[in-house]
Amino acid sequence: MTTPWGEFALTRFPEDPRDRLRAWDASDEYLLRHLAAEGVPLSGTVVVVGDRWGALVTALAAHRPVQITDSFLSQEATRANLERAGVEPGTVRLLTTQDPPPGRVDVLLVRVPKSLALLEDQLLRLAPAVHEGTLVVGTGMVKEIHTSTLQLFERILGPTRTSLAEKKARLIFCTPEPSLVRPANPWPYGYTLPDGIGAASGRAVVNHAGVFCADRLDIGTRFFLQHLPKSRGSQRIVDLGCGNGVVGTAVALANPEAEVLFVDESFQAVASAEGTYKTNGVPGHAEFRVGDGLAGVPAGSVDLVLNNPPFHSHQATTDATAWRMFTGARRTLRPGGELWVVGNRHLGYHVKLRKLFGNSELVAGGPKFVVLKAVKESGV
């Protein structure tokens, strides 16, 4: 990536030489060009929100910025890109969306996220630290910036306008208005699950901003909850890509002797899963982990993995995440252990499962979704 601050070799995380997707896009370049062309002073506290793979903070590292991200993978990519650029550890402060934000913000740079709810939550959390002299600039691809995006900036921070588009990217300029009366932060949001979905029927759900299906049970998870395996005894079970933790909580309710590990790469998701589990007073033992799938989980230590894999990475459609989840499950399952997957019928996960496990069984099928089971055989 070529910028006014130099050229940087950037990669996504986990690094894959076959991956043709770049670790930056035109909106990152546009924002950096704007900051240099306008001679924006960067001597105060610079906060970068939603920097997807660390491109912005790597370029601006000399100004000791603070990065705030919801993504473990983005944070790991940032660490690797900073190291590759020769930036001393600690120069860039890495925070998550669950950490308290800085008490004062002089420059606020916002990479517009896919989730409007996450943007709302982050702007409301940062607003008290923004002052009259704060420079606020957002950036994103044209397809990511909508009227509702601009309305959020205006409602929470102050008057907002946009730039002309360049290479299908656009900037957002917001003038802070400290006297603005802001709405209360509605996040995290809670709702009650419907009946007819097994052990989780009528239970409470906690959703932090940005987590999939914040105000209702999505139809894929509903289908999965209706066809979960019967767990008995002190099994070790993983809710892989746990989201708000409904699936893992349902299993723990049905089998209080189970030990459930909730894993997601989203800090917001793992906080939601922990909130859902604890709100329902589930007996038994649970662990909540933010990470890259099952990395770090010992091989052959798990009896059952439950998975509803995503097939998007930001705006890109990809099966790379599902493939990593499936290979991680094969590694961590004990012989005879099972991976249960729910997914859209058209994604053809049964082909991947047969390739990895040597078997795949259709547990349940509907017009849109299927639940599949793969068993780890001895020697696999």
C-alpha cells in the first residue's frame, strides 16, 4: 500500500499466500491522502475505529494512534503489519470494542463497519470524549455508506456531510457539537426466545451491537436448535462461532454436566454469549474465548463441535472461514467425536465434510437449511 507516509507490505490474518484479497482498499487510501493533503494535525490523541486489517494505524504509527476493533483477526493482522513495518511494540495502542475508550479524542477516524448497530454503539461510547476541536472523518466504499450512516453521525456527534467519490470510495466529514443532546445507548439489547425450539425455549438472549440478528432469532439458528444432538454426561462441547451463545446455552441447559466452550473472533459476540449464558443461570461449567476458531484448543480434547459458519468476510463472500472451522474441529475432536453444522443448502458443506472426515450425514433438511453431522474416525 502506497501512502504519503511511505509504502507498506500488508497482509490479512491468518496469512494465506493464496488469498487474493488485499489488506486495504480504496477507502483507506482516500482517507490517508486526505489527511496528508489537508495537513491535518495529528499531534493529539488519534483514535481509529474499525481499521479492518491495520492499514490505517500502520501508516499513521508515527503519531501513536489508538485502534479500536471488534475483530480478533483484525487485531492480529494489525500486530503483524506493525511488526513488518518495524514499528516498536506499544507505539500503537490496541483496544477492543469491549474496552473503555480513551477519555479524550482529538482526531477520530472511522472505517464504516458493515453493521449500523456497531457504528451506533461505538459513536455513542466515544461521544463523551469528543470535543469542539475534534476532527472527525469517516471513510468507506460508496456501497457501505448510506443515508442512515450519515444520520447516525449527525444524531450522535453533529452536522455531517460527504465528499465526492474517488475510486468508489467516499469520506464522511462530521463537525462535533458538544451541546448536542444524544440518545441513550440501547446496547446491549435483550429479547426472549420463542417456544418450540427445545431447551432454549422462552429463554433470554443478550446481544451486543454488531452481533448477527440482534433483535430476533434467525431462521438458521432456529432450525439448528430444533435438531441439536442429545448430549449426556460430562462431555466437552464447543459452540464454534458462537455469536450470542444461544446454541451453546441450549446444550448446557439440556445437559448441566457438559462443559461448554464458547468461541468467536468477535469481542462483541463473546460478550453476548457470556451475557446470554449467565442471564439464564445455567448450571455447569462454561468458558468464553475470543480467538481464531479452535486455534489453541488441544488436539483430541473435544467430544462435540456445534457450528453455524459465516460465509462472508466483511463484503467478500468466501468459504475460507468455514474451511478453517472444519479443519480445526477435525483436529480437536476425539476419535468418535462429532461435528454438527447448520448451513444454507446451496453452500454444499457436505462436500467439504466428506473430504475432511471421510463421511457426512444429513441429520435434517428444510427448503433453505440443512443440518449435517461428520464423525471423526480413528486415525483421521
